[in-house]
Amino acid sequence: MIVRGLERREIYKDAVDRKEFLRRLEKGLQDTGDQCCGWVLMPNHFHLLIRSGTKPLNELMRGLLTGYALYFNRRHRRSGYLYQGRYKSILCQEDAYLLELVRYIHLNPLRGRLVKDLKELNSYPWSGHTVIMGKKKISWQETKEVLALFSQSKHEAVARYLDFIKDGVNMGKRDDLTGGGLIRSAGGWEGVFRLKKAKERWQGDERILGDGDFVSQALNTAEEDFKRRELLRQKGWNLEKVADRVCALFKIEKTELLQRSRLNNISKGRELLVYWSNKELGISGREIASYLGISSAAISKKIRLGEKLAREGKYKLNS
């Protein structure tokens, strides 16, 4: 994903701005359950490599871009637009392109001459590269899966990753990583089909990066997910109905479900409620957190636990 400043103007003035942007990014990831595998902040633009779930990408981007722009204008006593046009996002065929995109993103400071060599790049503070190298700790960046693609030994994986980065230094601009199959969207994949139905104006810029089969599969899967969610909503599925389903499944009262407890059935019920509400119905992490009276930061973990519980127990929402 790429977002540029209006007329190539700076969108960060100093470290305070950059830290505030990253704080908002972290919160957005916690709220949506998305993962960040790579990122870099440049003076007038930024790149993010996001592994999203079934939720629209727009949910993460709306909160991040709008919130940061309001903060930036307020702090620097300015008004008007901060960003140039639509944000560009690229759906990536992970096996084929994940590492290429990680490298392309993390080499930006060197190509943009913010650093003079790899030694300086290894210390550049506003990039996920330093996190993968182990020189900086950031809890919200996914590094284990990236490093595992190089070796199961962390030390060896870091060394191979650095060699991979070195090999890319002289590659220059990668036009092949700009994506094909252009889709303009106001709300991620779900937004694509809503806009097609409503014939509204496109607001995002999404591209699919992969072979023909991957592009077709991505579109078909997105449309199937959208139709499934719409059908569940038409049948009246919402947080309250999911809570009723969970309570019946684990034989607990709704008042118990909505209270913090270490009892096994109640904990499982809350995990399953979070997973079903978020992944099956597309309800935001923030809304679910408010309903259960927990922090947004706890949502991502409960989604993973709920998914595991549903799979192992063969629990179905609509059955």
C-alpha cells in the first residue's frame, strides 16, 4: 500500500509526527486484526505491507489516514488535504511476491538517498527493516513468518535476509511490483461489490499482483465472502444473536458472557463470539471490544483463539 503527500509535500515534519503515525497504525492493526509484515516512512509518502483478514482494508486506512491528517493539521496549524488522491493498495499473491515486496519497501530509504549505504539502512529508525534485523523491537510487526522463509534458525534467517536485501540494491524501480488487474474501491473487497451494486464513485485504488488464476480466485473469493455476509445479515445475525448462539452452545447466561471470567466455558464463549462477529459478520474490533467491555488490543488474540476453537470443535455459526 502506498500513500503520497499532496503535491509531493512532506507528511512528517519530525520524529514526533512519525511516532504519532506509528501509534495510530498500531491501534488500527489492533482494532482490525490485520498484520503488518513491512513498512517504511519517507518524508512525503509511506509504504505498508499488510496481511488483512476478511475485513475491508478501508477500515484500517480510514481511521489511520483521517486521524493522522487531523492531527497533522492541528499540530502544524494548517488546513486542507494532506494526501495526494487515492491510496494505492496491491493484493499480493503471497508465496510469489511477499519477499519481493518486503525488499522493495525496505530499500526505499536507500533509493531515496535518505541513507548512503546498507550500514546506514540497517539503522534507519522509520522502517520495518531494522525490526527484522533485530535492531529494534516493535510488537505489532510480523517478523517470524518473514524470517521463517529464509531459515528456521533466527540467526541464519537474519543473515540470509540481509543477503537478499543486498541483492536488491541495484535492481532499481520494480515496475513489475505495481500490480495489474486494477480495481478501484471505497471499502476493500467488500466495498468493490457494494459500489458495483450501488454504482457509486470509486474512492480507493486497489491492484492484484499475481498470475491469472490468482486474480480470478481473489475476485471470486471476495465476492463469495461478501454474499455470505450479506445473507447472514439479512437473516438477522448481529452481536446479540451471536451472543445468544454462544450462550446456547456453552450453556451459559448472557450476563456471564459479558463479564470477565476465568471459567473455561465463559472464556471460550467470548473467544468464539469475537471470532464469529469479526470474521463471519465483518463487525469491527472496536465495536466488539465495546460490547464485551475489553480493550481493542485484546481482540486480535481472541480472534486467533476463537478461530482455533471453532476449527477444533467444529463449531458453526449458522447451524
